[in-house]
Amino acid sequence: MLEAKQALREQLRARRRARTPQERAEVAESLAVAAREVPVLGVVLARAADDGPAPGGVPAVCVAAYASFGTEPGTAPLLRLLADAGARVLLPVIHDDGSLGWAPYADDLGPGTVSPGIPEPTGPEVGVGADGLVALGCAVVLVPALGVDHAGRRIGKAGGYYDRLLAGLERHGAGRPLTVAVVHDDDVVAAVPTQPHDRRVDGILMPSGYRRAESATGDG
């Protein structure tokens, strides 16, 4: 199983490395457009396009996202679009114990302290882990992934941060936010080999559009 997962990771990484800067820029812009198909996000973005950001006194929709880096599908245009639409956008901060803290999105991202190569917000954290996101009323969690299959089985970079987060969200049952993997179209594969700790996502956001996963329950 571990060998199969590593082979898939290498295949997916090779595809990403082969993309040109122009292709990566086009992917990032297309993701921002395709996000209008995601439940909740579509409502926020459509309302902003018609009427501008939500007026004062209207609670902002909370979205947990992440700042892409390296060969990941670019999220910068999407983050700006959501923030401009009035969404409360949170980004992860990696802790020493492997948990994820959450701080508001801002343009002045800095290198992470635990993983310096990963850009993180520099402002104060407002919550930690799955419980923090639920307490903050987050409606959608955008999840990085190297690949995903049609059933929502996700393969990441082997850090385990998001498997732990997704497992924590599952414990909240129906009250949890929608979880969406963000990938290139060719990152969607026939089947992702999984282990008991691997968790599924509810949906898949690609440059070509949004797709609901065929199954939204976790393995094991």
C-alpha cells in the first residue's frame, strides 16, 4: 500500500512539474471562476458580483482555505476574490504538534515557523483544528491535495495535517463544513490507494469546474 501511494505521488508530482508558468497562471484564474460552482461559495460570489460585498450587520461566510505554493494549483486569485466578496477567509498555521491553527487571510503572508517553505498568515490565530473551524461557523474548507478520485479519496504529501483535520471534522457529523479538494483536472485519478487513517472529501474543485464526490464518508 505504501509503495502504491508513493508511486502515485511521484506520478502526480511529475505532471505538476511539467506545467509551464503560463499554464499555472491559467489554472489559478480558472479555479477562481470554477469556485462559483461550489455550494455556498457560488452564492457569496454571485451576490458580490450583483450587489457588492455583504452590507454591515450581515454575517460574513467563513471559508477555510490555504495559500498555494510550489507546483500546487494556484489559489491566490481565489483568495482575493473571496475576500473582496466579503467572505471571512482563514488560512492554516502549522503547529509543532501537527495541528492547524487558523488566522485571517491577508496579503502579507510570511514563511511558516514549522514548515518555512509554506506561506502562512502573520496575524493572530482565531481558532485551532476542526473544533475551531466548527466553532467559527466555517461553511467550506478548501483542502490541498496531490490527487483525488471520484469517490473523494484524497492523497496528500504524507504530512497528515489534513487527514487529522478531516477526521476531526467528521466527528461533528451533519454540523461540519463542506470539504473540497483543490486539484488540477488530471490530478483526478481512477482510484487512490488508502489506509485506515486516510479521509475523504465531499467535493472536488478543478479548473474545469466543481464535482460532488460520489461518496462523502471516511474510510475506516
